[in-house]
Amino acid sequence: MKYIAHIRDDGTEQTVMDHLKGTADRAKEYAKPFGGGDLAFQCGLYHDIGKYSDAFQKYIRGEYNGRVDHSTAGTKFMLENRQPILAFCIAGHHAGIPDMGTRMDQPQERTIMGRSKRHIEDYSSYRSELPTFDKKTFSGFSTTGKTPFEIMMFTRMIFSCLVDADFLDTEAFMSGTKRGTFEPISVIARRFMKRLEEKGFMTPQNHINAKRSEILKECIEAGKGEKGLYTLTVPTGGGKTMASSAFAMEHCVANAIRRVIYVIPYTSIIEQTADVLRGFVNDGDDQLLEHHSMAEYDDTDENGRMQKLATENWDAPVIVTTNVQFFESLFSNRTSKCRKLHHIAQSVIIFDEAQMLPTEYIKPFLYAMSCLVSEYGCTILLCSATQPDYHVYFNEYGISPHEIMTGIPATYEFFRRTSFKNDGECTYESIAAKMSAEKQTLCITVTKSGALSVYDGLDDNDERIYLSTSLYPLHRKKILQDIRRRLDGRMPCKVAATSVISVGVDIDFPSGYVELTGIDSMIQAGGRVNREGHLPIGIVHIFHTEDGMKRKFMQQERQAAMLVQKKYEDISSLEAIGLYFKILYQAKGSTLDKENIIGISKEMAFSKTADKVKIINDETLSIFVPADEKAEEIAGKLRAGMRTRELMREAALYTVNVRKGNETSEAARLDGVGAIDILDDDIAILKHMRWYDEKIGLIIPYGGQEIMW
């Protein structure tokens, strides 16, 4: 009998054995960089042995319309052979890795213990085609001496190899094509260094750029060092993006590392960093993946649906992504998020603005970093102008950071461009009035509503500009270009913005107003003032509002900042920064692992852990804005059900994320007035551009009415 795994639209059949062997070979290659090749091969070879059942063969041939559970067969097979890691992987290769569960679990439950009790179809025909299972051939990983946390991470890595291999083997058969290949990182590194020379980074023309060049060269030299954990402490304006990237490129060549992963705190600024780096790494084809997907899909059927092609697997040599995407994937149990994980091994991972790691997950995230360095051949670089002292946590996990920079105090003094002035309690209206008296100035508030209040209080003319995540990325990019044009041309320019403008945006205002928040965030915001040193000193006014002080959001950060303000006149000093994080982390205490992620790892609870690691607690809906002819074309494809990687990348440039969940959420209000066409749980399309203002972006209805500003 011929056992079939997949059937193409043209009737061509792929046998189960061909699929198993193809998946196993791919999985083995993917796991080699971290020593899991043998395990991954066996996992791939046995993951679909349930397809040898008569029930599945009838299903795949269209003779049976119901669902057939084919993954439990491989799960039970691995449990019988005392391979729990492989049992977890096979059990979850469509629906996600389940929790271990307890001996009391019943067969209908999705836990490993529950599934071990299920009655399944006879799949014994696998013996006619597959070799005898021999666990003696396994090498490269032993659970002896490993913590449950480390075992869970290794399981996710093997799972990643399995699902990526499974999807790509299926995709290659179903579509008859292969995904494109990329240039080696060594080629890209040489190009990067050459363009540094061509663009004048190594031969600066003024004293500020000369100092940036010193920092750059120090990072390049450090890149020749061994793999490990590094920190880069450089003040705002010191050129961290280029310096850290140059370190990474040099380090890849020196240590035969495969790729660079640049991790950014905000989705809102990812395109800016990606655009800068593309100018250094691309030569024709795009070698950089910008990943902040607005939707990801798990593969849950046997028909090779196009939706799974939308899933990113980080096979590019340079990745620019977000904290949310990186860490939620690292702790996920879902196929869509996990399939990229094996590509993290043997990478240089740059965490830009490292102080912005979410405090409620600091301990498990730093533990994960230590595992990546010690077990998966990674080098991690933590970059910040306000570097927290993470040593005590890393030391707990047997690893110690190495600081790249020398002479840090002198460097900070050199780049001192601003003075922070505490204006105390104000109103948004009074801030707008002060800004109206200036020609060029910037206000950064904690919330979008605060920025809109300031914007509304400014003179109603072309001088005022609003910037937040209510505008889709391409729109924000155009507005930033206009801001730079106005600043360079010494034209009137008054900007009311959220922190979307604080990180990774190279702009230079003569003065600024910053709403009270954490010391690190205020220093970041201040970095947009007198950035190039055209003035002897730029004044940054710190203010707070009555309503803002009542807000629970970031309350501990504000309180810690106010204590530092009382002790230090210069809140941007290294001493002030150190005190701020000491106060903050002491106040957070046990909430540095708020969800007890490390504790619950003892339960081997993959699904439970994934549910708890939610950096952004609000569930969001991606609103696609059909703003131009190109966007209309994309919208048509989305409506037709297309979900390819390339399409989703293009769509993300026209997307605004809004909260969903209850009847008062932004998504519910938009839907309630018929403003959006919801395509699925993650994507909606704006029906008419009257719901999108060219100045302030997406208009959210309130009480059945549009908000008018």
C-alpha cells in the first residue's frame, strides 16, 4: 500500500516516508548549531507516524470528512520510548506544545498526560517503512544537571526545528518552489565595513563625529573578542546603532556566527532602524528582515494552506525585531512563534535600549539570555545610555557582562547637550501656550490623549505637528521627514508626540518639554534636544499633570524618578541613573518575575507559560488603512484571503494597532459604527478614509460619535 502524506491540487502525491525523511533531514541541519541534530532527526522521522493509520489515509484521499488525530501516535510512541522532549514536540507540531499535566488528566484533555490515555487508530504499518527506533544514537544534550527552565528552552528549540522543517518540506511539495536564499553574513559584514568607510564614519569632519568615530572603532575592536555577554554604555547622541552593528558584524566574522538580530523596544521605531541598516547591508536583494508582524498563523490542516506562508522563520542574515516579538517567541508554545527559534542559535543579539526590558519579566528574560549565551552559541550585547546594573541577576545564572567602553564618565561629559529643568505641575494647555511662544520645540507626553491635548492647544496652522502610533508607519515616516525639513530649514515647527519619537529617531530641537516618567525615558526624550550641540546647552522642561500623577501606569517609575530629582539636580548623570534603577528594582521586588515564570517551569507547563508571558497585556487588532493605490491593492489581496510573508510585510506599513477585548475597546467602538471590516481575529480593514485624519491618524469613535479634536 502507498501511504500518502499530502496531495497537491494537480493530484501529485507525496508519500509519508518522503515527507518524514525530508522533515528529518531538515530538522537535523537546523539543530546542529546547538548540538541537537540527532534528537531533531528522530523527531522529524517519527512526527507523522500517525498518518500510517487507515483512518488518515481515507481522510487524505477524501474518503472521510472528519478530523483525524495523527499527532498523538508519535506522542505515545516517544513516551513509550522514554523520550519526553520529543513527545512534547510531536504532540504540539500543529496546535502548540501542551502542558505536562497530571496523572489525573482525562483523555480528552490536551495535556501530555491526558493524550497518553487516548485511544488512537492503529498506525503499526509504519514498521514496514521506518527503521527501528534506537535512542542510543542520540547525542549533544543531556538533562542531567539541567534545570526545568533550561529543559523547557531546549524543548522549544527542538520543536522549532521540527515545525520549521515540517512546514518548509510541505511548502516545497505543495507549491513546487523553494524559498530564496541569502548571502553569507561574512559577505554582508565586509559590505557593512566598506560602507562605513564610504560614508565617512571612519574619517569624521567635526569634533562630535570624531568622538562617535572613537566609540565606533572601540566597538569594532571589541568585536574581535570571544563570544559572550557584552554591554555598551554610550550616552544619547553617541551613535549606538552604528557602533553596536559594527561590533556585531566584526564579531560574526571573528567567531563564525550566522546572523545578527537587532532587538528594539518599540514596534513604532523598527522601520527607522531597519531603513538605516539596509543602506549598509543590502546590495540589490534585501538581506534584512524587518519583523513586527501584525498577524501570525499556525498551520492546523493537512492541505498546505497559504496562511502558513505568512509565518516568518528568521532565515535572513540580519533581523530587526521587537522585544515583544523576540521574548514572546522565546517563551511561546505556538508553531507560528516558535519556528524561528532555532535561527537564534549562533547569533549576535543586540538589545537596543536594554533598560526598556519589561521589569515584570526581568528575571526570566535575563535567565533566557544567559541560556542563549551558555548553551546556544550566542553573543548578546546590551546597549543603553541608561544602563541598568544587571550583574547581580546574570551572576546568579553563572555569567558576567563585559563592558565594551572605556572612559565612560568622560564620554558622558563630552556628550552633555542638555539641562533638565523641573517645572513641577502644569496642564497640557499651559505647556501648549509656552510652546506657542517658541519657533521650534517638542513636547513628549506619556499618552496619546496627552499629546493630542497639547496639539489641540497649539496654534491651528501648519507649524503644529502630531506624532503617535495612531498614524500608520509610512505616514509617520513622512511626518518625520517633514519635521527634519522644517528643522534644517529653520522653519516654524512645534511637535506634540508620544515616546514614539524618543527612541531611534535622529532629530534635533533647540528645546523640549517632557512629561514626568522614568528617568531613563526622560533622558531618551531629552536626547531629541540640542542633539548636535548647536547651542551651548538645550533646556528640557520636566513637567507633570494632576491627572497624570493619579494614573497607575508607571506609578513606581514616576515615584523613583521624583526621589532621584530631589537628590540630583542633573538627572542624566551616571550616579542619578544608578540610583534610579536601584530604587526601582527594590520597589519592584518579587514582581521582577511577576508571573513566576521560573517557578512554574518545574511543571513543564508550556501552554501556561506562553499565556503568562504577554509583554503587552492588551490584545490588539491590526487596522489596515487603505491610504493610497498601493494600499488598496494590498487590501484586495487581504480580503481575498491571501496571507504570504511578503504581503504581510507590505501590509504592516499601513497598519495601526488598536486595543480589543471588551465592548468599550477601541476595536469594538470602530466596529460598532461600521468603520471597519473585520477579516479575522487579528486583521481588519478601514472601510472609509473619513475615519483617518491626515494630521492625527486613526479616529476612534466614542459613545457612537467620532472624537473631534
